Amino acid sequence: MDALTAALKVAASGLGAQSERLRVVSENLANAQSTGTTPGADPYRRKTISFASEFDRATGGQLVEVSSVERDPSDFPIEFQPGNEAADEKGYVKMPNVNVLIEMADMTEANRSYEANLQVVKQARDLISMTIDLMRNQQ
């Protein structure tokens, strides 16, 4: 396999991984205020994503893959909201362990990484197209 095709495959694996990361971050943001439905019930628990490097024998390159999507074991913050249906007898509600600022930073980083991989795909495509044009012009 030639180097440009290998670069396309590596960048495509990065695009897929960052797409999955953006999906996890968007789930976390969408549920940042999702409390339990009964008093004392646990709210939404933040998800985290981990990546792993995988050697691709066909290209000789290192691809990225999602190794796991897990739940964040950190404690739930507690807020005083006596009118909430999930409030305990003292009026306290367990809130999701989602920090919106952290999620926004993760989203920005995933977006930039996605854009970088997309630029690699575009550049490799342009180089392949230029190579084909050169080969046509030589005949």
C-alpha cells in the first residue's frame, strides 16, 4: 500500500475516534442537569472515553481506536432544591457529575483534532489527484 493511501487510512481512523468522542461529550452536555426521578436516586453519571493505538499491518501505520467508554466514578455534587422530585427528606438533590466547562474544553479539543484529520484527508486526496493528472499528461 502506498504512503498516501496509508495516510488516508490513519486520518480516517482519527476522524472516527474523534466523532465518537464528540458523541460522548454531547451526551454528557445533554444530561448535565438530569437528576434521578425518585428521592435519593442517582442522576446521570458522566461518561469518559479512552483511545488505544492499533498497528495496521496493511499500511504499516498506527491507527487509533476507541478502547472503552466508561462511567466517571467521581462523587455526585449535592444541591439544595427542596421542590425537585429527586430531593431527599432534607431537600437535597444529587446532581450529575458533569462539569460543563470540562465538557466544552473536551469538545473544542475533539473538534480541532477532527479538523486536523480532515485536513490530512483533503491534502492526501489532492496529492493523489495531482499524481493521476501527472500520469495522464505523460501519455
